[in-house]
Amino acid sequence: MYICKVQGKCVSTIKNKGLNGYSLVTVQKLNKSGNPSGEIIVTIDAIGCSVGEVVLVTTGANARFALNDTNAPIDAVIVGIVDNVDFN
């Protein structure tokens, strides 16, 4: 699981039917100082977050379990919005 910051929305006019009903957003992992670092990845927004929010992202097989669909082509999904985090 990663702490990330939502960078923007990702629009797809055509997508796999297993992803219907879900928004796609771009996120960037936060480093130990709380600053964005690394590459930007596309995730499924399962909870309705906004650009600029700090979120929890799970990846791999666990992402499919988060949506209760083990056949969906999902590699990353947002599972929580972070209200407060101490990076010290």
C-alpha cells in the first residue's frame, strides 16, 4: 500500500467493461518527507476523491479484491483518503 497524491483525472472514452462505473485518476507516490516523487500512475478511483487529496493506493492482486472483481484488469486502486499523516 502506498501514500499518494492525486494529480489529475484520466479520461478514457473506451475502456474494458470490468472498469465501467469507475473513474480513472493519476496519482504520484509521496516520499518519506511527504513530497511527490517517482512516476505518475493511473489508478481506479473507487471512493470519489478529488485532485490534490492524499490517498491510500493498493496494487497488484489486492487491487482486484478491493473491488470484489478478481477478473477485472486492475493494477492499482484508491482505497482510502488520508485525513492526517505524520511523515516524521
